[in-house]
Amino acid sequence: MVKRFVALLVAFAALFIIFWTLRVLWPGAPQQRTFRRGFVTDCLYWFWTPLVTRAVTPVAVAIALLPFAMLFGMSLKELIGGHGSLAKQPLLVQGMEVFVLGDFLGYWQHRMFHRRALWRFHAIHHSSTELDWLSSVRLHPVNDALSRLMVALPLVFAGFNTSVVAFYAPFTTFYAILVHANVSWDYGPLRFVFASPSFHRWHHTSADEGQDKNFAGALPFWDLLFGTFYMPRRQPIVFGTKERIRENLLAHLIFPFRTTNSASRLLASRPGTHALDTPQLANAQPRRC
């Protein structure tokens, strides 16, 4: 635990220096302070998520796979270890397939979290009113665990070597850090090929024009294919959710489970795929947390 904490501290210091330098050279929001609102909360998430939340994810994956193993007469070890023709492919080929399929699954699980049933968990991630690389770690434990399960389980069940699937998880974590960065990058001619900070920062805007757009984690192709791509040349300037969420870790953990009336639940949603569907509530005032 101590070694893990020290490693996280060193990684934080290195990334802080790297992304501070990039922000100075290519700022997405030049007026944003380095120690912006929510910085301390996100620092707590930096240690909370890997030390607490993700410590139980492998156990959750194993428990979720057990019924499938029993159904198909396989041991859990066989299922997790990779099986069938997919596992026989070279690891490099499996890696490319997992990258594409994982991003496809990630696109749809992300859209699911923007539906009303799961939005209150995902709203925590969108609660940052000032966005940078550290905002990427602001994830409710339920959101983090379920999103990983929704991607990992189909890949493992399909038969891919789990070492390849396991490597995909830290890759997506690093890429998420990059696309949240406060930089103006859009990758120029590759802006439609790989998700950039400009692409993902539009996903986080609270402005109506960017609502429920740009769900892909790495490949904007899915958004282009399913009609959710949006990336004008300018930078988004406002972020956050319709309902204000108190800026501390404990309030974030409790928020999805708070008892609210139906109007407040609807008003906590962002417009779009989970938009208000009751006309008389559309003009109501949001409840402040």
C-alpha cells in the first residue's frame, strides 16, 4: 500500500509538470488557474480511485464471469485465461482487435451512463466547472466499476487473452488523462481519427450545443457513425452540470443515492438522450445541492 501510494505521488508530480508545461504552450482555456476550483477534490480522487475503487474491480469481474463459466461448462480459470480461436492469435493482433472493440463497447457504455438511470453516477464526472488533466480521475466508484465491467466482460467472454485485456485498461486511463487536458490540440488532419482534447472537452461543455456529443474514448469514428460527433474549431468555455454538486469527495460519493423528488431527478439530467420529457418541468429551477 505504501509503495503504491508513493508511486501515485511520483506519477502525480510528473504529470503535473508535463501538463502544466503543455497548458502554458497550448492553452485551451488561457484564463483558467492551475489550482482551479475542485483541484483538491480531484487530488483526493487521484489516490482514492486506484487504492480503493480499482482494488475491488478484479474481484467484481471474476464474480460476474462465474455464471457464464458455469453455463458453458468452463472453469473460471479457463474463461479468464483466454480461450478459443481468438486467444490463439498473435498478441499484437489481439491488441489491435481489443483496442477497436473495446472502444466500440466503451462508446455504448458511455452513452448508457448519459441515460437517466445511470446519469446521477456519471454526473460526478461532469461536475467539474473547470477542466484539466486531473479532472479525468473524478469518477464515482459505481461509474468506474460498472464502465470497466461493461467493456472487460464481453472481451474476456469472447476469448481474448486477458493479459491483452488487462493492458487495455491502463491505456484507456492514460488516454483519458490526455483528452481532459487544458490544451487546444485537435490533431489537425487526424482530428477525425483519434480523440483529442478539443474533441473530448466539447463532450464536457454545459452549453446546449455540445450536449451528449463525442462519447468515444479514442476513435471518433463511432461518433461520426452514430451521429454524435461535434467539434467546431473554437474551444468550449463552460463546463459542469445543470444541478450544482458540492465540491468534496464525500458529497460526490453520496450524491447518486440522495433522496430527491422526481422533478429534481429530471433536472439533474443533461439534455439530449436523457432530456427532460415532461414539459411542465422544463421551466423549473434546478435544485442546488
